[in-house]
Amino acid sequence: MRALIEALPLDTLLLVHALATWWMAGVIWMVQLVHYPLMALVSEARWRDYEDQHRRRITFVVMPAMLLELATSCWIAAHQLAGDGPAWSGLVGLALVLALWLSTFLVQTPLHMRLSQRFDAADHTRLVRSNWLRTLLWSARAVLALLLLN
């Protein structure tokens, strides 16, 4: 992946970065406003299958974009620190990506793992509430990605 990123012109890299970020911003808003709240309507008898399928299917939707966003964020930060563009934007963008990954794997993933055993209203509420952080972080990243294009 590194060779591919290094071979891309800066404008192309910034566009790919913005597309990955905006993809994830759209996904997270849909998850926050539609998908996660609707989980409470799944019957207890179907819950484990539903949650299992959710975890499997959502991975194919988000993981390629998250990996691409992480890789391009690292490259942009390094590029800007080397003097091409305002270093603050690359560092802020990378910090936001790292915060998103930490939240995903330290908060939301463990909640999904607990919910995979059985539906628990308190864990579901924690999932919905804690996901607002990711929703806000990806929204901020989307704005920053647009600023980087100019």
C-alpha cells in the first residue's frame, strides 16, 4: 500500500483521502441515526444471528475505507511535516483518525462483543451514546478533508 500511496500525485492522494473520509462520515451518520437505534427492535430470538451478521457485514463496508483513510492520513501528515502544506492540518487529521480507531476498538467493538452474547438494553444504550463521539469525529474529519482539497 505504501508504494501505491507514494506513487500517487498529491492531488489524487488528497481526493482519495477525502472520498474515504466522506464515505465513513456517511456510514457513521446512517449507523448512528438509523442502524443502531433499530437494533432495539430485533426480537430476542433473532438477536444473536442479527448481531453476528451485523459484525460480519459492516466490516466489509467500513474496513477498506478505514484502512485507506488511516494510510492516507499518515502520508498527508508526513508530507506536510516535510514542508508541503500546513503541518497542523495533517497532524490534526491523523490525531482524529487515531481517536476514531481507539474508540472503535476500545469502546464500540467490546460493546458489540458483549451484545453478541445477548441483547442488553444498557449495553445497547452505551453503544448508541458512545457512537456519538465517532459521529462527531468523522464529521470533523470530513470538513478537514474538504479543506485539504483547496
